[in-house]
Amino acid sequence: MGQNIRIVLADDHSLVRDGIRALLEEEEDLVVVAEVSNGQEAIEMVNEKNPDLLIIDIRMPVLNGIDAVDALNKQGTSTKAIILSMHDSEEYILKSVSAGASGYLLKDTGKTEFIKAIRTVQQGGKYFSGDISSVLVNNLLNGGHTSTEKPTQRKTEGNPFDLTSKELQILALVLSGLTNKEISEKLENSKRTVETHRFNLMRKMDVKNLIDLSKKAQQFNLV
């Protein structure tokens, strides 16, 4: 099938790396040349191996995936990057694009889409899956006003939990009484995506149930 696509895989969970590597190497032309567990190691390995592609998790110790891609981009590396994440928040996506990533995939992406993304990026294209594409399109339609906004800029006295705009949106819908299914239909997101955001906002706010969530949201004027 022509020349191999050489890949460096960066994720701080060895089981995740094993799973992704097994999936990739079912394809004859995809070769994982190295695995690393943090962003700093990813930079060093890309400089050492000069792979075609870096597949990197967004949240890792030492240096996160976005900052690692940004650093490599500033070095002028020819290695293209696909960022993997559990989150489809607008801030993360736009910051990844700004850092120079050629793709952004959710971790629940299926194999067919994963392989398609790799081949698209390798051929010089960009690939952003499902819900993420709509975030980018909406941002462009709105004039790109949030493209330079960092996630931490949303952290104010009224939002001490550093909730993203999507998490705040889902918080309001949850407290209005909508189910995950109803929220997913309203936002045109997958139910899995809504469940992930709901789990994350409850974790950040350190609450275990809807009653505590409502009390804390009112206490900090989040809704």
C-alpha cells in the first residue's frame, strides 16, 4: 500500500496506548515507532524519530497535548498532529487548532473514522469528528470571536470551578429539568457527549447528586 505512515503515540495510560496501537497496526501501512506518556516526552520523541504523525492525548502530566503540539509547531516540525480527547468543549478544540493540530478526535471515535482521520491528515488535510466540526463551523460563522480565548479566561469569581462554556450550558439545562437525552437532542450532540460533560461538571463542582448540584450552582450564581 505504498510507504508506511510512521506514528508516535502519546498517552499517559498504558492500556489506552496498547489499545490504540493494536487498532492502528491492523493496517499494514501504519507503524507505531514509539510510545510516550507525557507531552515533554512527545516533543523529544518527535525530534528524535521525525515521524509522519503524532497522536497525542490532550490531558497528560508534565506537559499537556495542546502545549506539546504548540511547541512542536513553533519549532517548525513537519510532523502532523492529531489530538485525542474525551471533551468536545469549544475552548479545547479552538485552542488545539490554534496550536497547529491537523485533527481532533474524541476518544470514543470508531476505528473506521480513526483510520480515515489519519489518512486525511497524512495527505495534508484536516479532520475533526462529528460534533467537533459543528463547533468549528459555528465559531467561523460567529466571526471567530472565541478562537483566542483560553479556557482559564472563563474562570471568574462567579465560576470558581473553571467550568467551560459548554459545561455551563449543560448545567443550566440539567437544572431546568431536562434529561440527558433531551439535552442531546436540543444541542444536537450525542448522548454520550452530554453524559461526559455532565460527569465533568459534577466532578469539578464536587457534587454527587442533582440536589447538591442545584444548591452549589445557586450558591455561586452559576445559573
